[in-house]
Amino acid sequence: MADSQGFVGVFDSGVGGISILKCLIDELPHEDFRFFGDSANAPYGDRSADEVLALSRAITDAMVSEGAKAVVIACNTATAAAAEPLRRAYPDVPIIGVEPALKPAVLANLQGRVLVMATALTLSLEKFHRLSKRWGSAAEVIPVPCVGLVDRIEHGDLDANDLHALLESLVGEHRGSVDGVVLGCTHYPFVKQQIREVLGDVAFYDSGEGTARRLRSQLEEHGLLATRDRAGTVSFASSRDTQEELALYERFFAMQI
Ligand code: DGL
């Protein structure tokens, strides 16, 4: 049975979920967080939904058996593929997912043009189709499957010329003609500045703060909020278990986004 002394497990296919983790810590500084990045199996967005479900299930099983009181799926792709089955498997553990922040983007840009940058898998699944149908009449919603972008970010060199060239080929055609950009993959907030260099001054929308508020309300509802006064702890683990990889996670964690 989960109890308030337990930790919050947070996972993603790799470094991207660290953008969510930072918001979770801002919102809930007394909680202990354990982050797991499945970098050995990234990118999830190029896999089948069944594969992403199996990978997400294995990570969640391990976190719950180690004492997680809640699990945050800090990945849009894994949320779309796995959140519902995982909630059915663990009815007593709050499982919080992320989804592209299309609602706030559309509400802030009514009748405007809104790009949704996400993985090919996220954009192909029912969850996004429903979201797009719900909000697509109030603004023009333009989905952009960003094949290759997670891979580039996982390499860690965010100033590389080929990263800039990839962004140019993915979104360059929309320069000067979009009002808002939804960062529908948790890796992308780390390249916000690089996207701005291609698209100019646009408004960005991501899922970090909304996910953090949702985690707080779920912990409150289940009586699982940490009761201690000290600051919480944070630890990192990766399926690519090397010093270099963990140093990369620490570097992304320290980054201003
Ligand atoms: N950060 C994941 C997401 O939010 C990336 C998925 C991937 O590995 O392709 O979708």
C-alpha cells in the first residue's frame, strides 16, 4: 500500500522527462523524486504502441515494487500508449501522464495557427486525435511529427549544426506564419531557444506546470503528500547505465529552460 513517505517515480524515454521533473520539484519541494530515463531504448516515438506499453509497464512495475507512491509518465508518447492500461493495473497508485498543451495554446490564439511538435507515435494515436478534434475548430492546428529530433537531443549537443538543420527542415516552412507552438514532447523544451531561432518570436506551450499541479492534486486526494519539513531528494537512473549518461542527466537537470 502506498504511503506518504514513499517516493514519486518519474520516467521518460530519456532526458526529456527532466523538463517535467524540474516543474514537479518547483511545485512539490518536499517530495523525494526518483527519475528513470530509458535512454537505451529511446526514441519511443519511432516504436510501436505495443512496444512502448511493454517498456512503460516494466519501468512502472519496478518503481512500484521499490515503493513508489505515485508515478509520473513524463513522456507524451508513453502516456498515449500506456497510461490507461497502467492505471488499470495499479488502481491504488496515482499515475499521472502528460499530454500536448493544445488547450491553453488554442485558447490563447483563437482563430490563429498553432503548431504541435510531437513524436510521430504521439500524433498517430487516438489520444491526440481526440484532443485535436476537441480544440481544432477554434484555431488551425498543424501537427508536425518531429522524426529524428529526440535522437539529436539525446546526443546532448544542443548547439550542433545538424540539430539546427533538422529544426529548419521540420518547421522552417512555418516561419512568420504561426502564432503558437505546442511542445508536445518533453524533450523539446530543452531546444526552445533553437526552435525560436528558426521560427522567430512565437509563444510556446508545454505540459510541465499542468502536470505538476495534477500531481499535487492527486497526492492530496490520496492522502499521500509528504509531511516532512526538509527539502526532498532527487536521484537519477538510466537504462544506459554509464557515468557519461548520468552526467548528461545532471547537465540537463541544471539547464535553465
Ligand atoms: N519525451 C518523449 C515524449 O514526450 C519522447 C519520446 C521519444 O522517445 O521519442 O514524447
